[in-house]
Amino acid sequence: MTLFPADFLWGGALAANQAEGAYLADGKGLSTSDVLPQGVFGPIVERVAGDNGLKDQAIDFYHRYPEDIALFAEMGFSCLRVSIAWSRIFPQGDEDEPNEAGLAFYDRLFDEMTKHGIQPLVTLSHFEMPYALTQRYGGWASRQTIAFFEHYARTVFTRYRDKVKYWLTFNEINMALHAPFTGVGLPPDSDKQAVYQALHHQLVASARSVTACHELIPDARIGNMLLGGVRYPLTCRPEDVQEALRQNRTWQFFGDVQARGAYPAYMRRFFREAGIELDIRASDRKDLRATVDFISFSYYMSGCASADPSLAEQAGGTLGMVPNPHLPSSEWGWQIDPQGLRYLLNLLYDRYQKPLFIVENGLGARDEVTPDGRIHDPYRIQYFNDHLIQVAEALDDGVEILGYTSWGPIDLVSASKAEMSKRYGFIHVDLDDQGHGSLERRRKDSFYWYRDVIRSRGQTLKPAG
Ligand code: BG6
């Protein structure tokens, strides 16, 4: 069994809107996530004074982070991925001056991590933006949002330049194709023309923040973040192979722009056939040349692509993948494919020749607390074991991998349905879907298992078989 490199970053990943709670504390403005109480695909619900939902408190990471970080340190984390809530720093999004109380919170958070030897990996925008920007400017439909975002990025780079050396721009940037309000602040029923134009602005903003990061923190590294929705051809029929290539390009397009610095040639035909005409200026093309230092991605599942229209119609889930008959599924219908992670790592490395970072991976499952207060989660241990074995295989294949942060190392509110029942953590949080519970933290069996994997640099993993 290959030992993981000594400098491999081990840890977990969180997002502000799914963990922090404290949704109006210390001057924070409403974010787009705050008006989606039913999750990223749910309806936009206007807030009324005194209303209260699960996400508003979430797991109260805002106040409990010292306890949580101590638990992460106990597992041996060398890295923790968090996001900054843009609306804590610029409550309306278009202010000149930042909100000092919001900045001070992240100072405390990063200091706490540093105290425990944990590197922060910070996402600038994880499924949220100041809600006011969508009201006043139409979100990313407006070019002005590029400047607002750059101002925010420069503000946090300057403030945390000595504390944060790993940054990510937009979480799962390709997700906007499936959830336009969450991704780019557009109405859910927006057409492709509007979504791709908004995404163009976001890609320019991403590139401009890469430039700003290099300028302000020369020893930092900044990456993009893709939802690695890899598809296999359902059969070896050439039509299915062609269809898989086409579908994979729908997400690879973002990596191609962010890692290669220009729109890939195949998009010309796509835009022409879809009747999309983008306003891309010469200065945009220049900005886009600033490419990321590494590629990060989430990986939960793979799926299949078929050219057969009747099968394509039945394709399930958010991503419209045809199910793979050879793979089991989680209770939420996500197909479990550890080898897909090795495949994706090789695919991305061959394509970009840049270091990779797995910044989300994990199993959403229901957990039961036994009468003695323990949580036995062998299914989660199995999932992680099998995926980490494939990471080791990819390392052996020669893929350069900076680290691995599991999704939700502590239970948090799920993004798609805004529920607590779908748990990812090594640490259990006493909180139900209605927001009831003591918020007490408990170590699951997987907590000790992950600690041993990290401590042994992968030696305790059980080979596939
Ligand atoms: C990714 C997101 O899409 O998947 C996370 O970046 C999200 O925010 C994760 O939580 C898992 O999805 P879910 O819906 O199970 O929470």
C-alpha cells in the first residue's frame, strides 16, 4: 500500500451557509442562501421579521468553532476548508467599506485553526452572495458584480494575507447550470443565454481574483472548484461515447477556461447551436488569461450518458445522469463509485497538468444514536476507505494531489434539501430537520477510524477486494 506523502493535506470541508448559522449576527446582511430555506433548488422565500428556519442557526459553528476545531485537531487534521460569507464582509455587496465585525470573526476563526496547526483552505463564494446584489443588480447578470466581487476578494486577501495560503474562487461553478439562483443569483427559470452570460461574468471575476491573489499574497496558491460530474458512456455504442464526451464537456468547460485561460474551441459550436451570443469583451479575454494554480473538485458519484432519448428522459437526479447498472446507490440515489475518483483524478491531471485537490467527498446517510450514546457508522467507514484507496492508486499513477478534505466532517445542513437527516460527519450533531436538539457534538466510530488513517498516512486503509 502506497504511503500518502508526508505533506499531504488531510482534513474536512464546510461551507459558511451550512454550518455557521448566526445569519444576521454582527451586521451580516442577508445572503441568497438565507432566502432558500428549502435548499439550493427550492423556492425563494422572502424573509419576514421574526421568522426562523433550520439554516438560520445551522450547527452554530459561528459560536462553537473552538470546540469543533479542537475535535478536528484530535483527528489530526492539517487542513480545514471553510468559506467566507460574502455578506458578513459586505452586507449589501456594493459598499465601499467592509463590516469590521465580519472580518474580525474570520480572524478569530483562522487564528483558532493556526493554533492547532490546521491550514485554512478558504472558498470565496460557496453557494451564496449578498441577496441585495440580486435585488439591485440582477446578481451576476450585471457586469458591475465583477467589480463588487473583486473588491470583496481584495479586501479578504489583504486582511488574511498572513493567515491563509490556500484559496478557492467559486464553489462548484458549474452548478449554476442546474441552480441559477444559487450559482449566479438569477431566477430559477432563467434561459441558457442569461445563465451563460452571468457565468461569463463570474469566470472573469474568478480570473481577476486569481490576479489579485498573486499580487497581494505572492506565496499563496489559488484554485478553482468544479463539481466533478463524470459520465461514462452507458454502452460502447459510438453514439453513447460521443454523448458522454458532450456531457462531460458541459462541466469541463469551466475547468478549461479557468486552467487554460481561454474559452475552448468546442464551445463555439455549442453556443451557435443553442442560439447563445455572449458579450465577451477584449478586456475579458485578457483577464481570463490569469489561470489557477491548482484544480479542486467535489466527487460524490459518477453516472452514465446515453444517446437513446428514451433513456435520457429517465435520467435522474439534479445532474441528469443515466444510472449505472453496475453500481449501488446511497439512500439519496447517489451512485457509489470509488474507482470513479481514480478515473477523474487521472482525467483531470491528463487534461490540465496542474496539481489537484479533492475538496469534497463523502457519504450522506442516516445515523442512529444507540442508547449508550454511540454512533456506529460502518457504511461511512467503508465509503471513505474505498475512496481513499483509489486516491492512493491515483498517487501511484503519478497524479499530483495536494490533499483531501472530506465533505462535512461534522454533520451540517445539507445543501440540496436543507435537512439534517442526511449526515456526512465523523462528528454527530444533536439537531433534527426541524431545528430541535441540544447541538451537542459526539464522536462517531468513523471519527476514530479517520484519525487512524491520518496518523498512519493511509497504512490502516483496507485494500479493495
Ligand atoms: C456539494 C456542495 O454540491 O455537495 C455542498 O458543494 C453540499 O455544499 C454537498 O453540501 C453535498 O450535497 P448535499 O445536498 O447532500 O448537502
